[in-house]
Amino acid sequence: MVVLGHFDQPPGYGVNRPRGSASWLFTWTTGGRGRLWQGGVETSAGAGRLVVLAPGVPHGYAVGPGARHWRFWWAHCQARPSWAGWLRPYDAGDGVYAVTPASAGVHGRVEAAFRRMHADARRPGAGAPPDVVAPDGQIAVAHGSAARELALCALEEIVLLATAGARPAAPRPGLDARIQRAQELIDADPGASHTVRSLAEQVSLSPSRFAHLFSRQLGRSPMRALREARLRHAARLLEGTDLPVERVAAASGFASPFHFNRVFRERYGTPPGAYRNTVHGGSRG
């Protein structure tokens, strides 16, 4: 069973469970401040923080000291095994997972996912779910299998968004954070129409300064790094899909299939079509 709701509680509100809970508890704070404790671990929660309590350990939670209120989403359910790896870096002990506050850009999407989760939990059988509206303190219980799975899918999105958007990767020693960010932008979407100017603008550098710093720190120009990322992306598409080579080229950011064939052969020693056949053991099945 999946149970969830959205509360806005005044000072004095608190819950204490000496035996803990049989289910996992997920809380996402949207305003004010909360205080949560489990076993010998205590943590606070401000806006944009996901705190998760594993089952079976005495716990409690309340409005934080000195806070005017605590506004938060909460959900009780059985966690999917795949979530363990996402939460593990934030293990504070005694079954408490206190995720570093997510960046502001993630908050709206997490909030939307909770609202969708609340609507899906109230889905009447095979019918359409209710409209996604402000819950106004209404507690939703997902009874049917479809409602449960849809609600868990939304919660999975929330956990992934919160954990992925919480703690940026530590920069390589000596690597400028702006250059790391530019490389991340390239790797995340190699097929996009990146240019030296567009990348420089996104990391607040002039194009000339950006190109010089990028080449000095990574040993290759931004456009060379972009071409390498596009070729890696193309190789993955050839390995994992049956898209025509022309579509692979376009999806990887190559405007010309002829140029794509030439640079792919230079990088991998074989044309794209032959590379795919080799990976699939001669079969396109």
C-alpha cells in the first residue's frame, strides 16, 4: 500500500513512533523547517530536502525549533530495491538518508511529481485519474495495483531527481569547475547544436577565454571534445538500436552522413554499418 499527503503544520506538531514503522517514510520539505530523528540520528529539513527513514527503527518528526511552520510532502510505502544505490551516498546511519538539499531548479519538478503521485494514488480502477490539484491536507491511499505502480513510479522519479540534483560530482583536482560544467553539458546532450560561443555563455566566460582554458586543462579543444562525445553517442546508438545510419548521424549531431561516415571510420577503424554488424555478430535482428 502507498499512502501520502501534504501537510502544513504549526509549532507544536510532532509524531513519535517508539517502534518505528513497517514501511519506508519519504519526506520532501516545501517550506518552513522540520526535525526528524531515528535511532541515534537526528537531522533537520528545509525547503528542497528529501529525508528518508527506513523501517523498523524508532523514529519521530516535528516542526523544527524556532520554525513558524513545516510544510512538507510525505509518503509511506515499500521502497523499490533500485532506490538503494541512489540513497546510499546520503546514509547518515540508523536507516536515515538525509539527501543534500536539491538545487532550486529541481524543486518545481519534484513538486509536480508529488502532485501527480497524489492524483494517481486516487485513480478509480481503470478510470482516468482525478485532476492534479493542490491536495489541501487530503491523504491519498493507493489501493489498486495500477494506482500503486503509478504512484511508485512518481516517487521513483522524485528520489532520482532529489539525489541526482543534490550533490554535484567532485571536480577533478586542478580542473576549473566551469570547464567541468562545459564537459558535462557536452556529455549530457552531444547531439545538441553546441558551439564554442554557446558553451562559453553557459559557463560565464568569453569564447576566447573559454576555448583557451578548456584546451589547456583537458588537452583538446571544445569542438574536438564535442566530436568525441558525438562519436561515442553514435556508437551506443549503433550498438543498441536498429536506427538507420543516417538517423544515427543526425541524432548524434552530424549534419552530413558523409562526414559522419568518414570521422566514424577514423575513430573506430570501420564504417558505421560494419561496426554495427560486428557488434551484433553479423545480425541486425
